Amino acid sequence: MYTFKVHERMEDSKEIYPEIKVEDIFAEICGENSIWKIDEKLLGIETSRVFRAASIRKLRPFPQSVKLIEHCINIPKCIISNGQRVFSELELRFLGLYDYFDFVIFSSDVGYKKPDLRLFMTALKRMGLELEPKCVMSLGDSYENEILPARKLGMRAMTIEEAWKHYGITD
């Protein structure tokens, strides 16, 4: 049922790279199957978090990435994530990473996901650099979803592994 509803929402979206909110899907499923009055929204959120928690055995950042973030401590930073805010924000906070960033953009908040250029343009605007994208370095682990769109907008971009090497960061 979950997969069907996600697929249905994605097909109904007018977006090229559609995104959904998993908590909305779970709220709908809970509402359709409850036998007494429930708070669908709250139950959808909690069900999403349980679903995610059950799918992650060990959650930890790469030590090289933490070193890279700390190396760039005085440089403005943001995250553009195709993750679901309902659990990804909690995970970033749990790992102690959330506060290293000036802001985080989650695709689930806007209804479309990377490689949609609008996410990158939103980040540029929030950083006040929409007219100077060449001043921004974008790091990512997906060439198609992160490197190409950033470069298309005029940003410099490299993979996370390339950044580790560039800055001489090892375990």
C-alpha cells in the first residue's frame, strides 16, 4: 500500500523530479485503517520515524566529512537534501551536524528534488550569491543529482571524495 501511494503521488505531480512527504503517506494509510479516532498527522510523523529507525542499523558520519566541515568552519554552508525532513533533520541533529550549517533545504518541504535547479537557486538566493554562483563550491556524492546541476548554474562542484583529497583530509 505504501509503495502504491508513493508511486501514485509521484505520477500525479506536475514536477519533473517529484518529491513526496512520507509522513503524509503514512497519515493517509493510518487514517484509512484506523478503527477509532486518531490524530492522523501526528501518527503519520511518528510512523515515518519508526519506519526510518527500523531501516538504519548504524548511523554515523564519515570522519573525513566531519574534518572537512570543521576545516571550513568559517565559510557559509548549507545542505540541499533529497531526504525527508521528518527524520533527516533529527538524524543530522543526533549526529551533531545540523548546527554546522547556516540552513538546510529538504526536498520534502518543496515537492521536488535534485537535480531540479530550483533547489540550488534557492540555496544561492538564501546565501545572497544568486548573482555570483562562481563563488560557491558545491559538494555531493551524485554526479547527476548534485555535480551537474551545480555546474549548470555556474557553481564550482566536486564529489565529496574529491574534496577530501583536495583538502588533504584522511581518516
